[in-house]
Amino acid sequence: MPADIPVTQEPADALAAVVALRRLADQLEDAAVEQAMRAGWSWPQVAEALGVTRQAVHKKHAKRLIAAGVTLRRRQ
């Protein structure tokens, strides 16, 4: 394990930290994807930046973005 990552003796504490980090990462991704789409990015651009497929990013974010009133680009 890298030296700069704190280690706890309690597995429950370590696992709770993992859950908290996953939730934070999801929130950051949601905000960044929304920002990119509002700025006119395409699904392939967002997917490339996240290192996933266009289909994966669309499946994960499209409904939420539509509900938030984001105008989504269509394939040309």
C-alpha cells in the first residue's frame, strides 16, 4: 500500500472510507459530465475523457441529464 494512504486497524472503518470515496467520485463525475454536456461536448468526447465507451456514459448519465434540462447532442 502506498505510504501516503492512512491505514486503519478496523476493517469497518476502512470499508466505510471506500464507500464514502465512491460516493464522492460519483458526485464529481455527475457534475463534470453535466458541465461538459452543457458546454456542448459530444458523448464520444465525454466517454474518451472518462476512459469508457460512449454507450456506457450515455447509459449512466442520459436520463439524469434530460431530467436536469440539459440539451443533449444527437449523433450527426
